[in-house]
Amino acid sequence: MRRYHWLEALRLKEGMTQAEVAKRSGIDRTYYTKIERGKVPSVRVAMRIANVLGFEWTLFFELSCDVSSQKERDRSQSSTDEGKKGRT
């Protein structure tokens, strides 16, 4: 199993415990702990956790992921959205 270091980093950045993220996501804390340690969550659970911590849920399913790649994706999405606004 791969470890989701980026997930732990995001959780800590938000100042949340594993139990808090789990509760807000509607899952058991032990299951959340397994996810941080590398267990791949279901799409539904991935979406819930992403909603709580504020990131794109698809990160769980990418081969290599880190917080900086999420930030880069956010920047490029933002610039794409701005470009669409200008055309409407």
C-alpha cells in the first residue's frame, strides 16, 4: 500500500484530527486511518473526505500525487475558468 502523505499534510494544515475528518466525512476513524496509510477509498468516501478537506477527490486515484500538484491543478483550473468568463 502507498501512503497518502499529502492527505495527512492537508489534514494537519487544516488543524484537524483523524477523528474529526472521519466524523465530518461520515466514516469510522479507523477506516480513515487506513486511508491515510494507503488504502484506496471508494469514490463516495473519497468525495466526502475531499469535501471536508477542500481538495479534488480524484487525487486518491492518481498514481503520483502531492499537495503541490493539487495547487497547480487549482491554478490552471482557475485560469481556465477566467478564460471561459471572458468568452461569455
